[in-house]
Amino acid sequence: MSNAKDLSREAPTSPRVRIGGYAILSRMADKGRADIAGTLGDFHFDCPLDNMLFGFKGVKGADVRKELEKGATDTEIAKWLDANGTPKTEDEKNAWSDEIEAYHPYENPEKKDWFVGVCGEVGIDPQTSTLFDYLETDDRVSYKIG
């Protein structure tokens, strides 16, 4: 797949980037395309992060993958999400994206220990960091970005 990033060499898009109002979409699509192309590196498609988006929309990763296999762009995936699964208004998409961007795993008893550990690995404070802060920092550390 020619438009697939080689995620063994570069990071996927930040989860903060919103396409069609959806946070996570562009990062998920980067991972899906890389999975199809065999350049996924240490990443995973249809992972818990991707499933935050899939669950919000009521779709399956396998169905999104089929669209990516057809060569769908991020914008086309956003339009596909709008047309499939659970209908969402623009306000609902924006509220969900705002909420997911502000998510603090430290405050979730089931995620706290994991989050403290991974934040320690990349040198950020788990008490003040969001999941997206961790993901972006991990990408910078792993790929020696800026």
C-alpha cells in the first residue's frame, strides 16, 4: 500500500489530530494501512485505543480495515464512519473527541498501575498527563522526534 507509513521507522499521526471531528481516526488509519502493508512495527491495529473510536461509533475494526484495503483516505474513513454504525451529531463527535483527548488513565483504578509504569518509562508525570500526552511522548522518545 503506497500511502502506508512505515511505522518501524516513523510514528503514526498524533491521536489529537481530528478528521471529520474524530480524534484518534488518523492515527488508527495510519496503523491500519501499515498493518495491511506489513510495516506496522511495534504498533497494533484494532487495539484498545482504536476501539475507543470503534466503540463510540458502533463499528468493528475489521469493517474499517476493509475500507482501508480499498485505499480510503482519512477523510473517506470519516465519511464512512458518519454513514455507518451508531449515528452521531457533530456536537456528539466533538464532545467525545474532547473527552477522549482529556482522558487521564491515572484516575481509572483498572489502568492506573499500567499508566504509572509506562509514564515512568518515558519520563512524564502520570498524575498530570493524559493518555494522548503519553502517546505523543512515547512517539517522540521511540522515534527521537523533536
